[in-house]
Amino acid sequence: MFNRTVMYAKQHTPNAMRVVVRRTMLEAHNTRLRLTVPVVARSEYVNIYHCAVRKTASQWIKALFSDPIVYRHSGLPTYDPRFYNWRHPQVCPPDRVALSLFFSRKRFDAIPKPERHRAFFVLRDPRDMVVSSYFSTRKSHAPMGDIPKVRRALEELPVKDGMLYLINHLAQKGTFKALRSWANAGESGNVRLFRYEDLTGPGQTEQVDQLMRHCGIVIPPAELSTLLHRYSFSEMNHRESAGTVSHYRKGSPGDWRNHFDDDIQEAFARASGNLTDLLGYRSESTSVRV
């Protein structure tokens, strides 16, 4: 009953009100960090930019970089431009981590940035992104932007038809094009690409350590272990279930095989072209019936 009440409130709170609340919470969080967490080492970079498309663990990345452990070893609080209506002339003030920039590579390259900056983009098997986006949009995502409209459509459709609808919707929004833009541009000295599957898989500790070091943040092994345990999906789901509806699904690589049939696979291929191969994921067919 409580979870349903929370979900109802979440789904019916006006977006403008949620933005004000999130901005206030972010400023309060950063103030607490500055007052209570001693900085033992500072990143050499003026800004760090987390770039992504939706359903690539952006909330998990946000949780990591907002944690006191990361602040202690970087001196950089976080900043989400969406909560400030994108008013800052450089997207993000100096000495901050800009979180969850849902930009194509072309748009990211065009924004003004300090000379000393680092950026990273998290990519994921786009077929798993479709599945994750379907369940999130239909059940748990906050009703921002076009989510309410898409949610109503998904609620009225059978699962298979909903998946087909969502693939077309993601294509029209440019999600697949954004992924392609980062893959085609590749890496540079300031920009690195990381895979969702690596950051959340068996080699997570090494991968997250590489990500942090790319950002000029060196976290001692014991503290890194604490950080990753604190934000393991099981821990985050446990905390969410205490008072809210969980926004974290299992996120298992290859989960798309449990939901795609031949028709969905063909629709996905038409919408995304050779994207899975370009990103380094194996293309394959499936006979699963939805």
C-alpha cells in the first residue's frame, strides 16, 4: 500500500515542482559535503563530464560521484544542469562534476569547456537498453518530458506491441544516433568510453578504478570496495524498497533475449542498422516468443 502511494505521488507531482525539490536537495547535499568531509586529494581537472544516453546506469553513476568517498578524494561536488534550467554559460560551473549529460558527441564537442577537463561516456548493448527502457517507462520512471505520453501508450498495448512502439520511439528521439555518434568519434585524451557491462560486471573494481583515475580521482582500495558495495544494485534495491518503488532492475547483460522475438529483432535492426556491431556487441537472432 505504501509503495503504491509513493508511486502515485511520484507520478502526479508536477515536473517543475520536482525540479525545484531536486535542486534544493542537491545544494543541501553539497553543502553538507563541504562542511563535514575533509578533502584529502583534489582532482587536477576543473570539470568532469558524465555523458550518456538513458538506461546506461546514469543514476548509479550519479550515486557514485555524489558519495562522500569520491568527494574526499576529488574535492568536486556534483552538478546536474537540468535542475538549473541549463543557465550556466559553460553548462557546468567550475570545480564540479557535470552529471548525466544526454548529449550526442557533436553537441558535447560544441559546448564551451575549460582546458583541464575530462569526460566519459557509458554505452550499453542497445537491445538491453530497449528492454530496460520499456519496463522503466511503463512502471517506474518519474513522469518527466514525454514519459507520461509514452507510458499511456505502453499501458494500452500488449508487451510485444509495446516493445515495437518503444523501438520506434527511441529511434525518433535519436537515442540510437547518439550512441552511434560516440562510437564513431571514439576516444581521445580527454574522453573515454566505458561499457555498462564492464562497470557492473565481475571486473567492476578494476573498471571503476580506471574510470575514477581517468577523472583524476585515486581512491584507496578499501574505500573503493566500500563505495562499490554501498552502491551495488542489490543494496540500492534494498534501500529503494524501504520506502519507494525500485527504479533498479537486475540489469543483466543479454536480458533482451528473454523479451525479443524475431519480429522485435527485425524492427530493432531496421531502426538501429549495424549499431550492435559498431558498439562491439554480437548480433544474433532469437526465437523467443513474447
